[in-house]
Amino acid sequence: MHNAMHNLNEAVDLSNLDILLKELIKLRASQINHCEYCITLHTHDALKHGEDEKRLAEVATWRESALFTERERIALQLAEEITLIADKGISGETCKKAREIFTANEIAQLIMLVSTINVWNRMSVTSKAFNKNAL
């Protein structure tokens, strides 16, 4: 199963979305899911690719920050709604804005990116819990 996840991850990494946008999305979903390992990993990866430390510090509060572009804001909103899909689903407003800014192919890539990082988060958090609570 782990190989299947790595293959999916490689496919998502090959998408034509900007590398820094991908790292912001991975970081935000990991924050929501409380995945310590993934937060550290994607913060490090974003810095390695040239992301600004201040922007990374403000990912959790992106709505209040002036440091993110409209494209990044819509991607982060979509990432949050997909990650928390059981709460309210995906809003029509988010879909409308995403269609205005992203191509259909990019939207599909965003959905796969968010879905993939959510699976990684769940695997990491769950594995850690089982290791901590081993009998």
C-alpha cells in the first residue's frame, strides 16, 4: 500500500501547479489535520524552494494576511473545504472562484493534491497513535 501512495504522490508532484503553491496547500491541510511530521516536512520543503518564512508563519491565518495572492487564497480555501468536507462540503462560491482562476485541469490537480496530502496526514497521525498506544 505504501508503494501505491508513493506512486500517487509522484503523479501529483508532476502536476503543472507551482511548487510553492503545492507546498502551501500541503502545509495548510497538514495544519488542519494536526500532522506534526507533515507540517515540519512541508515547511522545510517550502523553504528549500524559496518560500518566505513570514508567509509560512501566516499560512494558518491566510484569510487575515495580505501576503497571499488571490490564486493562493482560492487554492487554500479549496484545500480547507476538501480537508473538512464532512463539515460543510464544498461551497458554490469556492467553486465559482476556483473556475475563474484555475483551468479545469488545474482544479483536478488541486483536488488530487489535497486528497493525497490528506491521506498522508491520516496515515502519519494514525500510525503515530498506534505506535504510542502499542500494547
